[in-house]
Amino acid sequence: MVTAKETNCLSRNVLIVGGGPAGLATALMLAKQGCTNITVLEKRPAADYYEPDKSFNYLIDGRGQKLTDLLGLTEELSKIGVPSTEFYLTLIKPNGNQKTFKVPVADPKRKTAYWLPRRAFVLLLYQEIEKNWQHCITVLFNTKCSEISKIAESEKLQVVAETDNNNLVKFAPDLLVGCDGFNSIVRNTLKQWDDSASDRFEMKCFPSPSAGLRYKVLSLPPSFPLDSSGKEQAKCEMAYAIRGAFRGRKLAVSLGLLPLKNPDEPRSANIITWPDYKIWELKNSHQVYDFFEKAFPQLPISQIVSPEEAERFAKSEGGKFPTPQYCSGLYFVGDSIGSASVVLLGDAIHCFPPDIGQGVNSALEDVFVLNEALSKSDRNLSVALPLYESWRFPDIKALIRLAQIAYPWQYNQAPLRRALWNINFFFRLLLSRSLPYIFSPPAFFLIQNHQLFYGEILGKVQRTTQNILVLALMLICGVLALVMFRLQASNF
Ligand SMILES: Cc1cc2nc3c(=O)[nH]c(=O)nc-3n(C[C@H](O)[C@H](O)[C@H](O)COP(=O)(O)OP(=O)(O)OC[C@H]3O[C@@H](n4cnc5c(N)ncnc54)[C@H](O)[C@@H]3O)c2cc1C
């Protein structure tokens, strides 16, 4: 006879939808937990598939490294990433003047973090599967999950996936894991099934000054000249902020390049603006060359941007920064013994603009917390999944609030608001250095401390705001008392 514990334990088959950072990391974590039959469905053709508009760089910090430590991958990560301690930025002005400096908002006291492109990180996880876990993890590329249904009575799941040659493959997992990002089909299916009034699987959205900004990526050669003489070449481990010559709303653009370890990897220059900027009206390669040559007179654009890349850039839709959002339901368990369970991780449950660099780190922390919940519950899913939700949800809520306030004005989308934000940032930093027991550093600094959960960070930030208000009130009362005292003294 099958007991409840046996049906719920991890020895049965697991299907993970999405082979991005969260999906492959979850597969490795479950394999380490003893699960022997894991299948990952990934709609992209390969782990290192290059998509110019998704070629953003990750900074895997101490939070993400809790999981790479668990998987034994941090040493490899350090070999393929650029350490944050070596993060130098060269600012290139339109007149060609350059200035190189260390970025001041990185906290030097924290664990070294590593910069690397998304595809290099996904490949690192995939290579670990290929090397050590092939016997229990199968990754199916070019395979898109298209339908999830419940088989009535038994409460078993049926998952249908389409391959690139239009074949349909069916799965009946005991545990379904949704790591399929922002538009998660797994979460959307749970939303349809959830007949309670709780909206557990509905994404709740919150405003942010950076939500709705559009981004496009210009792919550049691994090394390229920084001036028309061709004497100075871009260095792969150096970050660049290349300022455009155009001024004013709708025209001003900058190119942002993050550091890379691999000298043979193409560089990606991010362009981030409001949707009504001129750059979104460029329709063909001629218009792209014309705009970029005028906008960046300091760069030999025709030597850097190939005609094919100019055409691709013109045709690309780019992307939009999402609104900060989360859902409160992180799991689903059927009522009867033997019924399947579903759990959600990563962008499928929380998503926000890249201001605080926590997208990938929070996804890896989800996996870490799920691992802790499985260990604590002796791998019994009906205990582990509610535990995962109760531990993780308060932090997800705090994370979304932090994404709204920590660093949303960094894209120069509103210079005055950015200046005010900078004043607030340095004021808090100053207060925290002078009176550390009363005032905490700004959120952007605290986030870099991986030993703090997001909920603790938000608590510290809110307490500091209250203390600043109390201080301001005390100052106002002090000044008023002084004025009244002087007035009274002058009446006598
Ligand atoms: C412009 C931009 C810049 C960003 N910059 C940063 C940054 O600097 N730092 C940072 O930490 N984060 C950044 N992020 C966020 C980061 O990319 C995500 O938070 C992180 O990738 C989350 O990983 P994930 O595995 O949960 O989701 P994803 O990375 O979205 O992976 C989901 C995977 O599921 C696959 N998939 C989806 N649907 C299906 C389906 N039906 N069937 C099969 N496969 C499917 C997708 O192909 C994808 O591979 C950025 C995001 C954007 C949009």
C-alpha cells in the first residue's frame, strides 16, 4: 500500500518548465536532494543560445552564491566572471574625453560578486548537469510547454509540450515546477484552477519610476576602437558609459557596456529610454547609422557597427522593463493521496525592472529556500511546499517594495528626480556612517549584504525613514522653541 508520505516524497518524477537560471538550478538542487527522474522543458534551442536583446549581464552576489556554494559551482563562477572588486567604469564624453573610476555605490565590505552574461551562467549550470547529473536530469531544448491539465478523479497532472518539429510530447509529473519566467504558463494555469477568492496566483503590480522604460541592445564586436584613430581599443573587463551628444528629451541617449571575462564574447551596449524617444523611430540601417554617427561623434560608428547589426537593431522590438509584481501563492497541492503538486520559483512569482540587480539572485535564493524547506521536512512535499511559501513570501513582498524604492532613477529618465534621489542616498549614507545604531545605510547598499533577508532590509530602511522624520521634527521643534524664547526675551 502507498502511504501519503511515499506519494509526496521526491523519489517520483519531476517536470520543470523553463531551463533558465531558476529551472536549471532547481534541477541540480533536486538531484542533490536525491530525486532521480527530472525532466526540464526549455523552449529555446540551447543553453548558450545568443539572443542580442536578452544578452544582459548578471551580477551574481553573495545571495546567489548561497546556491552556487550548495551546488559546488562558486569556484567555476569566479573563473568565468569579472569580480565586483575589479569593477572599473570608463566614462566617455561626446568630445572624446575619458575618465575611469571605481563605481562608488558598490559596498567593498561585501562578498565578492561576479559579472557574467546570462548565457554564460545558464551554460555553467547546464554543463554541471551534463558532467555530473545526466543519469537523473534530462534537459529537452526546443520544447515548449503548451498545456497543463488535471486528469479528473485521480488529480494527476497531464502536461503537453510541443517540439520544434511540431511533435507533441506528454508528461504525467508527480511534481511540476514552474520556472518559466514572467509569462509563466504554470502560474497562469494555477490561476485558472484556483476557485478560491484569494487571488493567490494573480500577479499584484506596483508602480516604479523605471517600469515601462524601453531597452534595446546594440551588439558590438568583442574588441572595438574607442576613437577614429583606432589607437585605443575597448577592454573586455572594463565597463563603459558612452554619453551621446544629443541633449533634451526624446533625443538624449547613452550606451552602457558591462564588463566581460571572455575576450571573444560580443559586447552588448544597452540603450534605455522612454518609449517616445527618437531611437524607437529608426526603421532601417541607414537611419541607424545616421542617428548613431551624429549622437556619438567620439566613436567610429561605421567601424564598430556592422551593416547586418544595424539592420537587426532597426528591426528589433527590444523590450520593456516590467512593473514590479509578485503573486502570493507559491505552491499548489491536490487534496487526495497521490495527487500531483506544483511549485513556482523565480520570475514566475516575482518580477521587476533590473535596477537593483536582484532578478537572478532572488531566483537563486528561491531555490535555496526551497532546498532548506525540503531538508527540514524530510523531503515530504506536503510539508515542504507550505513551509517554502511561508518562509519565502514575506521576503518576496519586501523585495518588490525594495525594487520600487532602491535605485529607480538611475537611467537618467528624469534628471531632477535623479538629483533628489542622489541627495537622499548620500544623506542616508552620511547619517549611517555618523550614527550607525540609529540610521541604516540606503537600501541599495543593504541589498548587497546577502546575510540579510529582504524583509530585514526593508525593516531597516523603514526604521531609518521614521528616525529621519523624528530627527526633522525634533529640529523643527528646537528651532521653534529657540525663536519663541528669543521673542519672549526681547519682550522683556
Ligand atoms: C532587460 C532586462 C535586464 C535584466 N537585467 C538583470 C540584471 O542585470 N541582473 C539580474 O539579476 N537580473 C536581471 N534581469 C532579470 C533576470 O533576467 C531574471 O530575473 C532571471 O533571469 C530570472 O530567472 P528565471 O529562470 O526565473 O526566468 P527566465 O530567465 O525568464 O527563464 C525562464 C525560462 O523559461 C523558458 N520558458 C518560458 N516559457 C516556457 C514554456 N512554455 N515552455 C518551455 N520553456 C519556457 C524561457 O525560454 C526561459 O529560458 C533583467 C531582465 C530584463 C528583462
